Amino acid sequence: MTEPQHGDIILYAYLWAREYDRGEEAGRKARPTCVMLIVADQDGRRKPLLFPITSQRPGSASHFVAVPETEARRAKLYTPAWIIVDEFNTDDLAASWALEDPKPLGRFSRKFMSRIAAAAAAAIRAGDARRVPRT
């Protein structure tokens, strides 16, 4: 994959935290996943946080953001769709075997990515977010 862009929607074999807790190492299926880039780490590379997108309405205990129809069209997603923001994978997409297709499906707008970032930050501050490392 070329350098991922903030807001890209990729097909990625997402590993849910519950699967990781059971010792699984690979996601069960490729699903649309939202790429959020954060500040560079010590080696100067930007780190992607990968948030899963689901067509199943999340439970009330989850932190999530509903995808508006205009954003779904922009990202080439079916509706209804939700972005889960209380868990995320971290991975090196340039070398990841979990990446189904190096070409993004589409991309969310900068404004919508701000909403996703705010919801993820709230989940992290509340201590409700889980990071699942893939590298």
C-alpha cells in the first residue's frame, strides 16, 4: 500500500478485541475499516489507527459514530453503517498481510473525520477504548 491517508476506507481483516483476548491472531473477514493517522512516532512515521465499520447496529455499551448517507456514498459503503471507536487495531499497512486490497474504497471528509476523532478521544479518556496491536 502507498502511504495511507487520513480518512481512507480500506478492506482490512480487522481483529476484534474479543478475538484477540481469546488468543486469535487473524481477523475472520475483511471489512471496511477507517484509517485515522496520528502524530508521528520516534522513527518519524505516522501511525494509523484502524477503526472497524459495521452494518450491525452496535450495542448501547459501545462507543460508535453513525455514518451519514452522504459520507457512506463518498466512502462507497452500504447504509446503515457505524464506526466503532472504542476499539482499534494498529498495524504497519505498508507490510500488513491483513490488508485485503491496497487501493482504498473511498475516503471520509475531513469534517466527518473530526467527529470520529472526537468520539474516539472521548472513549480513550473514559478508559473505554482498547488497542489491538497487529505489528
